[in-house]
Amino acid sequence: MKLALAVILPLLASLVNLDGPGHYVNIGVISISVANLLVIILMAIVFILAVALPFPHKKEHGA
């Protein structure tokens, strides 16, 4: 297991190049990095799904 993680983690880390300058989105006076914007969008999607999807509950047996 540890060997698999030692092989997989560097491969996953190599997918993102962190040596270059960041990419930014400018909307008027607001400037936000694309990475932060992506995180905010994903958090909003998870929140909306948490509110919209039904909460699991036990089925009640009617008598």
C-alpha cells in the first residue's frame, strides 16, 4: 500500500505545473485566481446538492 502511494502521489502531483505564474480572472475591481474560483464553484455545487438532495432516512412501517 505504501509503495503504491509512493508511486501514485508523485504522478498526480506532476499533473499540475506550479512553476509558472498564476492565471487570474479580472471582473472590474475583483481579481481572483482561477484555482480559487474553481474551488469556490465546487463548494457552491456541493452546497446546492446538499440542500437539494433528499436526506436519507429509515422507512417507517405503518400499522
